[in-house]
Amino acid sequence: MPDRTRSESHSRKALRRLRRSELPGETVELARYLIGKTLGHDLAEGRVSGRIVETEAYPIGDAAAHAFRGETARNRSLFLEKGHCYVYFAYGSCWMMNVSSEEAGVGAGVLIRALEPIDGLEIMERNRGTSRRTDLTRGPGRLAEAMRINKSLDGLDLCSRQSPLWLAAPVQPTGDIGVTTRIGLSREAHRQLRFYERVNPFVSGPKSVLI
């Protein structure tokens, strides 16, 4: 299991923000590409960040996607150019974060499902009310709570140098990437659109996908 020492050694490395031109211009490709990349949030009391270890793609025409029925006030950020943040409230209990994934005007996104914490462990622990590391950012709701991601960040440009919430290059080589079906869907549930880093304890869902 990743330990605090390893994470703290990563945190001392400079994190290079990703340029929009580096992001693949297709949703499924972006979902795979983001595995191993870094998500960071600069807060007043310090930085929180983590390695992205699990994503789900919601491509064009996907009946399970929030963009499927067209643009609305709620999902407008999904129709922004790739690399913008879409935040929504789910299950009446938690925020979830997506990355817009196509050209401007086309609705699609990638759900960030799990992180391996790097920076700001103490802040994350306070935000989540637990010191159990594998529970800090395992699953999209926990991730958003630990990283303090909410509706106020909806629409932010994750590739901007001025944005407090941002995507960055990897801090270490990415492990083998697995692919399986998405979690908790009733529509298009058969599609293999969930990507994850194998043998990573921060991946959510059944333990069988860790192998």
C-alpha cells in the first residue's frame, strides 16, 4: 500500500499543470489518459492533491450521461471545451466532479472516481472526518469531500494557470490500466468505460478489479 512517506516525497516535486493541447480530444481516450495524472486544489490553508487512479467515460450519445438530453443550466459546463470542471450533486448527499471532454458545444465528460492522496493529507482527514487513508478519496463523493470540491468550482478551467483547481502531469509512472463496466448505472451498464490503475488500494468498487 502507498505510505505517507512516499506521498510526502511526491509532494515536494514541482507539479506541471497540463496544457489543453495535451488532452485527447475524445472522451474515452481522455478517461484512459487521465489515469496517473494529478488533480490539485489550492486552498487557503494549503494544497490538496492526488494521483487519479479511477475514471469513467460518459461519451457523446451515452444514455447514462448528463449531457444526453442536451444542454441545460445544470449541465452547461459539460458543453465547454475539453478540460473544464463540471460539478453536480448526486444522490442527495455528495458532490461529484467531471472533466469536460469534447470540443465546445458538444456535451460529454469524464467522471473522476478515485485518487491516491499526495499533498495535504491532514487537510483531507479534517474534511472527511477520518484518518483512514484508503477512505479519504476512494469513490467520487469521498474524493470531492476530501478535496473540498463543490458547485462553486463548476465551470473552472482545469488547464488555466490561475485556476485553484487544476490537472497536472504524473508524479510517478502509471501502473497497468484495467477497464471494466461503470458502477451504479441502470442505462448502458454493459459498456466497458471505467478505467483504473490495477493493484491500487484507492480504487473504488469491488476488490476483484484491483488485480
